[in-house]
Amino acid sequence: MNLLPKFSPRNDDQRLVDLERSMLRREAAIGGKLFGPLPKGRTRQFFCFDESTWIWHETWKDAKGRGQAITTKYEVRPNGIIKSQDGQPYREISHDEALNLRRAVLLYQQRVDADYQQMLRAA
């Protein structure tokens, strides 16, 4: 009987993918709480998708009980920040919106870092 676990590159790769997805979901939930309480039945996620992309996603039910969603994607580029909502064409954001995004990103980074530090201390 072999008591040692079997390791294979595929299993290790899948574990890494699963871990990254889990971390992204956790960070999205943390980011979703940055902007205050949500009405009942509404969800919000705000997260860093990759080194230059930020996502804001909200879901809710309208007055007729139909599911609604909006996704805003911010792309940070060397010459500015552009955004797209629900697959519409990208457009440059205003200076004020860029400042608001910057504040949200800094707060997100602080809260995510604090969450991971707490997890490490508990481990």
C-alpha cells in the first residue's frame, strides 16, 4: 500500500488554477464591500483581474424580478485609463473618475493585504 500522495504536473497545475480562482473570488468579495452596504438581493464585486485590468460587477433583480447585471472593465494604460461597460466600446475616463478609481484601488490593496496577513497569522 502506497501511503504517499501521487503527484503529477497536471494535478499540480490544476491545484494552482483552483487556488488562483479561489483567491480572485475572495478578493472580489473584499472589493465589493469597499463602497458601502448593498441593498438586499444585490451583489457587487470589484477586483484586479490582471496587471492592468480592474473589474466592477454588480447584479440585482429589477422591479419585475428579472436578473440584471452590469460589468465595468477598466484598462490602465501608460497614456491613461479607458473603460468599457457591458461590452460597449472603450472610452477614456474623466480626471475625477480616475481619481475615484485610484482611491478604490488603494483601499482595495489595503483591505486585501490585511485579509491575507490575517490568514497567514491564523495559519
